[in-house]
Amino acid sequence: MRRTPEDEALAWQSDALCAQTDPESFFPEKGGSTREAKRICESCEVRSDCLEYALENDERFGIWGGLSERERRKLRREAG
């Protein structure tokens, strides 16, 4: 089976540490702690790919690349 460009663009996800852990820690309830998810992200080898994906796709929920939605929004403003 040939991989499409979309498959290639998302290939990093199979190496993501979050894929091997409880997804609920990356999508906490409003006001819930993001500490555990961010700790996992710190040692993830595809963290930058994850953050880039979240920024390009305007992910509104969850921890991506070690940043919360609020932190990603701030990063976009500063870069813009």
C-alpha cells in the first residue's frame, strides 16, 4: 500500500509518546491539570512536529507539542 502525502505528514504520530499513554491527560477537563501531559511532551522526540501540526491545523483543544491552547494562541500572536 502506497503512502499518501497526508500519511507522510502524519507519520510522526506513530512515534509520539502520547500515543502510548492515556489520552485523557492530554485533553483535561476545563480547569484540570496539564502537568502530566506536558511532562510527557518534554521527552518526546516528535514534540516539534506535534506543535507544528497543531499550529498549522488550528487545534483548539488539548496539549500539543507541550503547549496548551492558550499557550499556542499566545505563540501565534507573538509570531504574527
